Amino acid sequence: MSRRDVSAFWTCISKLMTKRQPMQRSKSSNNNNIGELSFEDMEYMLYTIFDDTANGIERCDMRGLTETTLGMAKIVKTLSQQSKRRGEDNSRVILRRLLLSEDMKPNERLFQFLAGASMDKLDRFDARCLSNLAYAYALIDYVPEFDDGSDLFDHIAMKAVDIIAEFNAQDMSNITWAYATVKKPHPVLFEAMGDQVVAREHLEEFDPQALSNIVWAYATSGVPHPSLFEKVANYIVESKSLDRFIPQDFSNTIWAYATAGVRHPSLFDKVANHIVESKSLDRFEPQALSNILWAYAAQVPHPKLFEKLANHIAGLDNLDRFNPQDLSNIVWAYATARVHHPELFQRVAEAAIQRKTEFSKSQAVANLLWSYSAMGIVDKKLFLSFMPTAGKLIDSDTNQGLANIAWAYAVADVDAPTLFNAHFINKCVEKEDGFEIENFRQLHQWHLWQTKEKSNSRLPVDFQERCYDIFISEEPTVSKLQDDVVAQLSSIGLDPKEEVLMGSGYRIDAVVEVNGKTIGIEVDGPSHFIGRSKSPTGSTILKRRQVPSIDG
């Protein structure tokens, strides 16, 4: 076999393995594949080609090297996504031995060897080969390091910058995606790539996947490039149709802008309107749905989009394909955007309760519980079900997570002594200096709730005082409706006192004396309710309950 044939072999194998029934066993053979080969013959063939590849790698040109590396990387990616199973194709059994280690990770010695061989010829690599090489190593999430402290991605970036003008749309997409995937942000490379995109007269050569991958890469890497984001957004907005975009393209693009903090209302409107007008959302994967909702909630909520997606999710036969993060992100998005949709929250609660043991990330649990309380949806079964899970994850909770969980249970009014115990208090004290202003306010409300429940789990006195001082320091906001009510009270001679501070730390909108009795008046305008519904927010529910019980 020629060097080109050997390289092409690994590409062909990788393509065969990604087909629906790759390398299928022959019915007339006993556990065989690719024709009538026995296990021994298959093993001999693959080991012979593998040895030929390794022994002849020095004679490969740049294309042969990248084709071999990329083909092997794709095989590794496929195999690592499939667990070992009985009756597995002979080829897969043997390829696992050749390309993967015992722990199902890439054979680092092999890929380090290939990286070294590439380094010897890197100065001759063109743009396509550089991008494919980076893409190959990103597929297997492996960054080869060298004795001088550098790594392969350092060298690829330096070479890429030198020939930056040679990169076409697909090359740019592949290489930026690769660097973001292996968490190797390279500001110089990303600035040069971004400048190349911006310098294009138009972006017609970029297909939707390339565009979405590029902005996703910049957002994931945290490398800002405002001109790039503006250029891509304007191109999408000016496009006559978005029919070429698949759901994943929409998801990656919108997520990227929200994550990078780049506001472009016209882009968000264009994408939202396209999705709303779609006849069916069946092609949208759960992650795409949750990412889109998260992005719009973080930037500019779109009522019609939220309604369409909520109806779709709530109307599904089941939510089995939604993972815990998807479920958490979805309700977080609706709670953040304050969009009322009881059926959706009911379906998500049912799914979350059934799969509570699958929640392994503290943020997903905290956001889930916070979302229900923020929306004023007191699902006691949900809160009781998640008490053990939340307790197990306390050590990994962020400051915001701790405060959100405490506040959520206070709103739900679900006693949780096994969750709010000495360990919880110690974690709060340990992280005290990391709490934001809003977190201290949440903890003050939680402390009021714990006091009412006569719980032994209390914050230390100095911590309590800090929470109280921050809680009462918030400047009250007076709505026009409140002004109108106070004016009417004054007009009938009641002399109302406004924003009266109570012992609990809450402020009452107005207090009047009537026949020797002191009466507190709360003016609950639209901001106290979810959207246009009559459902009060969690904050309103908590205040309505705590002020009478504490201040009388």
C-alpha cells in the first residue's frame, strides 16, 4: 500500500463506523465483519496496517499526516461514545486495543507520536491541514505537550497566524471550534481569525454551521471580538430566509451572543420569528430548546417564542430525552423572563421528581428550586423530593446556589431540617465574604423563616446583623400606582406614612391610623405578579406571609 492508501484506509474505517450499521457481521460467519474474515485474520490485517502506518509516518506528506490523525481521531471518538458490549464487531474490539487505552481514553502514546511527526513538517502545512490537525485533537480532547513546555496547539496557532489569509470559511470554523473545545483560547489567533471574517466583503461562503461554530467558539473561549459578532449578526438579519439553518445552528448562535454579552435585538427577533413561524419543532433536540430559552431569558425575552416552545415541551408524550440540566435551564428561563405557563412547570416538576437521583450538579438543583419559588409555584412534593439531593450537593454549591436554595425553601415553606443543618450554616459562614448583596437579602428572609419555625439552624449573630443591615439598605421604589393610592388616602384625611420600616426589615408601602388602629397597606402593582397573570411572585408571597406573622 502507498502512503496515500494507508492514510485513506483510516478515513474509510472512520466513515464506515459512523454509518447506521457499520462493518456489519456477515450472517454466514461466526462473529465476523467485513466479509468472511475470522477474528485472527481481521486482527492480522489491522495490526499489519497499523504497523505500516507507524513505520511509514515519516514518509507521509502533510495531507497524509492529517488524514491519518483525523481518521484515527474519528474512530476513537466513535468508540469512546460506545460502551463495550458482548457480540461487538471484531473490528471494534481490535481497534479499541490499538487506539484506546484500558480506561477508554485515547492512546496517548500513539497520538503523541503523531503530534511529534506533525511538528517535524508543520512549517509545510497549509491552512486546511492545520485546521484539520487541530480539529482531530479536539475531537479526542487531547493536547500533546512537548519537552520545552509548549504544546501542539501553541505551534499550530503561530503557523496559522502566519498564513491567515489562506483560511477559507470551513477552515476558520474548524480551527476556532477546536481551540474552544480543548479550552485553549489563543487571543492572537482569534483576533486574526476574527479580522479575516470581518474583512470579507460578504459572508456567502460561510454556511450556517460555520457561522454558528465560529461565534460559539469566541463565546466559549471568552475572547471578545465585537466587530465579528456585529458582522455575523448583520449578515443573518439581512438574509432573506433562515431555512438553511438547522436547530443546532440557531441554538449555538443565540447561545453565543447571550454568553458573550453581545446585544443584537434584530438578530434575536429574526431568529425568534423564524422559529415561531415553523410548522413543527420536532427537529429541535432538548439541549437546543433549553439553550435557546436560556439565551432569550438572559437577553431579550420573546413572548411568542416562549409560548410556542412551552406548548411544544408541555405537549410531548414524555420528557425522557431531557437531561437534568435541560430541565433546570428551561424553568430558569421562564422564571427569569417571568413568563407564566403552569402546564410546562407541572410537566418539568413531574419529570424532575422521577429523575431526581440523576441531578448531579448543584447549580442545576439550585436553579430548578429557585425557579419554582420565583414563579410562586409551591410544589411541596418537588421540594420534599429534592431535599436529600440538595443536601448531598451542598459542598459544591456556589454562594448564589446556597442563597437560592435557602430562599426557595423559605418561599415554599417546606421544613427541611436535614438540609438546613449545621453543615449548611458552616458552608455559609465559610463563604460569607463571597456573597453578593442580593444573596445577603435572600439569607435574611431565610433567617426570618427559620426563626418562625423555631429552628436551631441559625446564622451567627454577626452574620445575621450583616444580612439585616443589607436587607434594609435597599432603596424603596415607589410606583405610580402607589403614589395614586397614597394621594387618595391623603385626600380623605388619613395622613399615610410611606415606606415604613418594620421590625422584620420589610417596608410597608403605607401605614395609616383608623379609629386608633394601625393599618398597613401594600400596593401590589403589576411587578408583584407573573406576567399578565394574577399569580403573585415568590417575593410577594414571602412578604405577605412574613410581615403578618413577624410584625403582626
